[in-house]
Amino acid sequence: MTHVVSDSCIRCKYTDCVDVCPVDCFREGPNMLVIDPDECIDCAVCIPECPVNAIYAEEDLPSDQLHFIKINADLTSAPGWKSITKRKEALPDADEWKDKTNKLSELVR
């Protein structure tokens, strides 16, 4: 199994999770992070670090977020999606977006 970054990360991109990842499985895009399913070791240390509760174990992903399994896998190797291993500042308007839902249309690939 792997962990999955869900809709809650879009337009926020808090990076607290990358500091604790022992295998550097996070990839950074323009306005969200994803987890490389081939690199994730299912340790779960990232889950409590996410201030917007965007990270789930694959088997715990809410049914309305299941499409993010494929999104994470696809974006892992998408052009421009690079490994991120150190915490950065969140997006400037992250606090305005952190409580919003259904943000898939806001995802910049």
C-alpha cells in the first residue's frame, strides 16, 4: 500500500510532510504535492504533519477522493514535478484555500 495526497492540498501546498519523510517520496507541482507510490514505504509519519489533513493511507482514502490514487501516480512522473525534500513556505494564499473542498478544477498540472 501507499499513501495518497488528496484534494485538500490543492492551492495550499503546505510542506510540513516532506521534512519527516524517510524516503523522499514527495513530488512538488505548481500548487500541490503528490506521493510517488513506488517510493512510499507506508510508514505514515507524514499524515499527522499535514495541517489540512490531505494525506491518507490508500485504504483509508474517502470514496470521493479515490481518483487521487491515479492523480498521484500520474503526476509523480509528469514533467516539472520534482522531488521535494525540505520544507518551504506554503502558497501565499494557502490560508484562504485550506478549508475549501472540491478543488480538483484548481489543480495545475
